[in-house]
Amino acid sequence: MDLVVLGAGPAYSDRPGSTGAAYLLSVGNDSLLLDLGQGSFPRLAAQLDPADLVAVVVSHLHPDHFVDLVPLRHYLRYERPGRRVTVHGPGALGDRLDGLLGEPGFTAASLDALPLRAGSMTIGPFRVEAARVTHTDESYAFRVTVGDGLGLVYSGDCGRAADLRPLIRPGDALLSEVSFGQGPMPVDALHLDGPAVGALATETRAGRVLLTHLQMGFDPEATIRSVHASYDGDVRFVWPGDRLSI
């Protein structure tokens, strides 16, 4: 799989060009999108015709992870009439978008919103395993694979590193939020910091760690060092525009 980072930002940021979470996975002509946060639709449209997505998978219903479904819906409705995209997400997704616009049926006009469940599903050539994580009342992390190869485990937003353990196989790439940098974590923040991610990566024997979703005020280099304090594998941040092979 190829990974293009369209957005890697948190809910707010002082980094120029920061946009909400959006990670595009591609195999040949098939592309699956993990999250579509604020400001990320233009980068999506610069990569491919959004109508050609095999699906969007949404981790949870915070705007920095799903709100650019609004421009995706508008694009399909007015630029690609009759084309539809399937969106797998928490059960309230359709109602949340309809309520945001104050327009019953807004979502269903161009998006097929299907409720997520913990477990595995096949989406085009991708195998997606979803697991509930501690964050909102319905939040998910995902492991994505093609065939029998190694996977990408995406944390979404996660308040307990232990929730990710069942998804990670030895050698997998771990794309993990690290909202609170080198730590320490505020009580009840329901996010992760570098020491928690490093301990998880060591315990599960992850092949490499890709850090994302860093809150403003935290230093990337100090955060990487905090992961390396307990994990001796490859660690780096991903930023919008990055391209990696998984």
C-alpha cells in the first residue's frame, strides 16, 4: 500500500498549512480514505477524483476527523451527479451531518453512510479491522491490510494505548496520534503521549512508528525522543504531503 498524508493536524493548530486528519491508502487504482478532517478536501481532490474512492472510513465524530465530508458531499452532488461514495463511521454520522446543515437528507443525497462495528470487513482490495477505543462514546482504531502483508494500524484519537494492542501484529506500521507530545498527559485528556506510544510499540513489536496529531505547544523532536526512550525502531512524524510505502 501507498500512504499519502492529506492532513495530520489536531482540532486547532498554529502550524501554517495544518489540516485535520486524512490519510489516503492506495493499491493500484483503488484508494481508501481514513478520516476527512477540516481543510483536507482540497488535498484529496488534488490526488484523485474523490468520486473514485472505494470508501471513506471515519474513526469518530469530532470535526477534525470528519467535517470535510461536507465538501465531499457537495462535490458529488454538483460536480459528479449520480456518483456516490460509501462512508463507514459511527452510527450517528448521517444525523450529525444532517444536523450540521439543518437539512434532513443532506447526507443521503450523495453519501451512503454505513454504521461501523468492531470486527473485520473487506472494502475493495483492503481488509479493514476495526476496534473500539477510549475517546468519544463511539471511537474506533483500524488495521488495514492488502492480502497477507503487513498492515497499517491507525489509532484515530485514543485515550488508552492498551486499546490498540489487539490490532497490532509484529512488523506493522503504527500510525498513532501523539497529541500531548513528550507528556505528561493531563488527567482525563483521553489522548496519547510519546511515552505511551513508545511502550506500546515495544510491547507489540511494531515495525515502525508514524506520529501524528500533535497539539500546538509541543516539540516534535522532543516527542520523538520520548518515544525512543522505550522503543528502538524507526520513529518519525508525518505531515501533509508526505508519501510512504506501507
